[in-house]
Amino acid sequence: MTNGSAQLEAPTLDLIISLQQVLYKEARLMDQERYSEWVEMLAEDLHYFMPGIETRYRRDETDQIGDQTRMAYYNDNLDDLKKRLRRLETGTAWSEDPATRYTHLITNVEVELSDQEDHFRVYSNFLAYRNRNERDQDTLLGNREDLWRRKGSSFELVKRLIVLKQNILLSKNLNVYL
Amino acid sequence: MDTNLIKKTMGFNHLIDINEGWVDRRVFCEQDIYEQELYRIFARSWLFVAHESQIPNAGDFVTTSMGEDGVIVSRQKDGAVKVFLNSCPHRGNKVCFADAGNARRFTCNYHGWAFDSAGSLMGMHEEYCYDPGDIDKSTHGLKQVAHVDNYKGLIFANFDPDARSLEQWLGDFRWYLDILLDNEDGGTELIGGCIKSEINANWKLGVENFIGDAYHAGWTHDSGSRAMNNGEPFPPVDMENSFHASINGHGWEFGLEGMGDLVLLGRPKVIEYYNRIRPDMAKRLGEMRSKIFGSVASASIFPNISFLPGISTFRQWQPKGPWKFELKTWVIVNKAMPDDIKDEVTRGVMQTFGPGGAFEMDDGENWENCTTVNRGVVTRQEKLHYRCGINRKVDDHPVLPGLVYRGQYNDANQRNFYQHWVDMMEAPTANDIPYRWEPKFSGLETRDFAGLNDLKNGGK
Ligand code: FES
Ligand SMILES: [Fe+2]
């Protein structure tokens, strides 16, 4: 993850709070499966990326996070993501009925100005809890690095890098957005 | 391997009857049966351990499991590949913790025994503590797997010193494998990295799903099909012009329409690409195989590899006890593809058959529940129905090798998979495993034959 922002000004408290609120709203929409509203928060030029993470030795120079030609859980533009979401609207996504219960916790929010006007780098951590049927449950934890762009009185998500802290995904699927 | 462990007679014939068409659920849940699978199947089968492209350079390695035995697959200076146990002969510690990388040495963390990339013991920490006669370093390397061989880029290994050759193991299934592995000059490669996930289901459920279960696709994957293909349901199958073919427990189910799987990948550029190379593919592999490519199809290599030619997902179901498997997912592409097409394929695969894929998401849920219900001791005594299409055998198909059945909605490949499972569970040695399909292409390059009817001409 790059950080060329040493010389940039500090963000205002207002900006920090507004962006924090945006992240919380996003989490709430996901918890409530209000995906069509979530999609409204995404930019036309979205890149939504969650690389697969292999276990490798420290000396290994493979760029597991930056190299986008490698295997990734998500490497989506807006259309790709909409396609995935379309599955839920069909009414025949059997494994989603009964519904999964989700809670997203978003923490460690850090806002930075970027060198592009009206674009803000936002770091955060997430904990996504899922529970299905009787006792089927799992927890996904990791870091995110976002780029948000000012849009009218709010913001839209332009880039999201998600680094999940699991080597083997310790669950049968990924029916959750992070 | 201790053959006493294998000979300990349990008897498995009563668990399956493919002529009646049923399978006893205990094969999906009982610990004793599972343990015997590890000895009789995984320790005696040719198992996929790596693709050539994962370890191109000397010192490159990947780690994987053969059954539940952890191994290191390591490229040698002379280009050969060695496969050895990932367990130190001193106290047994694992010697390599990475999924992949490049190493000149594997040094054990416990007492510092060091092994080279061939697995030989090179030296140890404080070596002076061993007196002359305490240890012969030349016999204390990492245990080598008995056989390693390669079919068109796929590297297989076999623990069993008495194993048949890889060519015999694959048999005429090579003719089908060429559709995936040899449809264009240059062969295939795997995209970098591997996605692993854990599913609380018996490993055989994944394999049998890919070996023949086209039937589930229209129902289970209605949502996925509509998501990927503009609201359209799963394409209808043509029961006259689609088939199951099974050889030595491997199987391929397929249509001949040439497009179904490609459409489900949801990537127009990939379709264009294949349309461009298809005439050459027809020259290379013959008409029949160029039509199988890209059709609604799925396949498994016994015991635990599966793939979708056209959709390009390539995967391995690693057993982790009767109730759990680890699924390793790769993307397989032709080396000759332009980078942007490789990228399109990779994205398409992860949108369809990654853990977050529009199709994959609904599968794991089914397999988990097919497995966990068997915790009930009454439930597990109920036999499962595998009779679909039992009377649709096609004898003497002029082109297609193997045990061929008409209509891709069929349980034929699944029945033959379980027949081979029983055959191996019962066989005292590898040479006692019966051939249910006598090989016709022995010693021949299968690429050069458009089909069985080509044999008399000696190829195209
Ligand atoms: S266990 Fe490996 S050096 Fe002792
Ligand atoms: Fe499926």
C-alpha cells in the first residue's frame, strides 16, 4: 500500500466525520441487504478488489496485493459487481433463503487527502459476521484501503482494496461484500 | 506403505450397486471408510500435485497434500520434478510452511536439519553431536514419493511403488483431456495464486458433481445463470446430442453445441477468442472434440481433480476427514492467449466459480447439507438413488471412447466413479484394479486421432 501523502494537509474534522458516516451507512446497507442503495454509492469507474493471499516466506518478492493478474476473490468493475448482485434478485438463489444474518463492524477509520482534488484515501478495518440457518457462522476480518470521490453533497467509492486475513477461506462461500 | 493396513479386510462391495443404481450413504460419513480411502485410494492413485507452470525455474516449489499427506513439489536444476514428504525424518516437524516459492534449502525449524531442493539431507545444526555410525545422511532425506510423471503440463505423483504408469492410469481419458490441455499450440498454464476454501462436506460430493451432474445445474444454478446471462435460465440440454463418458473412474459429461459454458462465463471477448481459434482446434483435435469444447460440460479426473473446459476453472477437492474438504481453485488458460484474454477468463472464473461466484455459492451449501444429515444413524442407512439414465448406454459409439451414455442428464459417470472407487477399495494391489474400458490408444498420441474410427487409419 502506498502512502505519498506526507506533505499533504491534514483533513478537516468535518471531512473525517463525513467519510466515517459514509462507511457506517455502507455497512448498514450491507447488513440489511439493501444492495441497490449500496450500488448508488459506487462510482461508474469502480475497482473493487480482494486478492487471494498465499502463505509465502518473507524473502519472497511476489506482489500478492498489487499484482492484479493473480487470483482474486473480487477483481470487479461496477458491471461485474452488479452481475453478482443480480443473482440475489432472481428469487432462485436457494442458498440465500432463509436469509443470511450479517453484521459489519467498521473500525480504525483514517482519512487522508490525496493528490487528486476531491479524492480521499480512507483506511479502515472490518469484521463481518455471518450466521445462517441454525449454527452456521463465520467471521471475516481484514483491512480496507479506499478511494472516495466527492459527489454532490456526499461521496462515491472509486477504489477499494480488501485484504482478508485468511489463507484458506474458512467457509464455504463468500456471499458477503466487504 | 504397510500393506497389512491395506489388506485388513473390510469389504466394500456391499456399499454400492451400480447395476441397480444406488450408493450407501456411509461412504460419505464413516471414519473407518474414510481411513481406508486414504490407504487404498489416495496412497495408490496418481494425484495431481502441480501444473508445470507453477514451478518454471530450478528451486521453485509448491506445497500440497496427497490425501492428507503433506508434500513438497520441487523443480530440480536439470528440469525434473521431485515430490517428497513435507515432514522431517528427525522428529517429524513440517519443513516448509509456504504455499509456494523458491528455495535452495528446506531447513527444519526444530533442530536445524537442512534438506536441498531434491529433499536430500545436507547437514544439521551442531553436527558434531552425532558420532560416527549414528546417522547415514544419505538415507535420511525427506521421503520421496515413488512416482512422478506429467501429462501435458499436469504433474501427477503416486505413493505406490507398484502403481501402473500414468498413461495406463489415465488410459483413453487422455483423448478427452486433450480438449482442455492441448487445444492450441503451447499448451496451458495456471494463473498465479490459488484460492482455497473449506467446505464441511465429503470430498466425493464435489468430484461426483463435476464428473456428471449436469442435472443440478438448471435448478441449483438458476440464479447464477440468470445473473451471468442477462436474465436467461440455464440453457436447455439436447438429450440426443449430449453424453456421459467414463474411463477408469474419470469422467466427462458434455453437450456438442459448443457454446453453453462459454456463455455462462459472461465474457464476450473470450467467446470471440475461441470462435477465432475453433477452426484450428477442429483441425488439431477433430470435429467432435472441437464441438465438445465450450459446450455445457464438466469433468473430473479420479480421484479428486475437476474442471470446466471453456469456463476454465480447475480445482482439487482435498479430503480433510469424512466431513470436510478443502477446495483449491485455479484458473487454467492457454499459454498462447493474449494477456487481455487471460485476464478476462480469470475475472470470469472468479465471478462464476470462485467462492464469491454466482454459481459456486449455491453448490457448497448443498454439499454441506448432503453430508451433515448423515450424522443421523438412521438417515445414513438410507441408500441414495443413482439410476438416472441407466438404460441409455451407447455401445460401440464410432467416435467416443469409454463407457458412453446418451443424454447429459444422467448418473452414468457418477455410477462409474463409484464403481472405480469400489474397485480400488477392494483391489489387493494396483495391478488388480480391473479395466472397465480396455484402452484403445495405448502408446499413441491421442491428439492425432479424431476418434475411435480414426484408429484404423492410424490417425488424422
Ligand atoms: S524435527 Fe526436524 S530437525 Fe528435529
Ligand atoms: Fe454446481
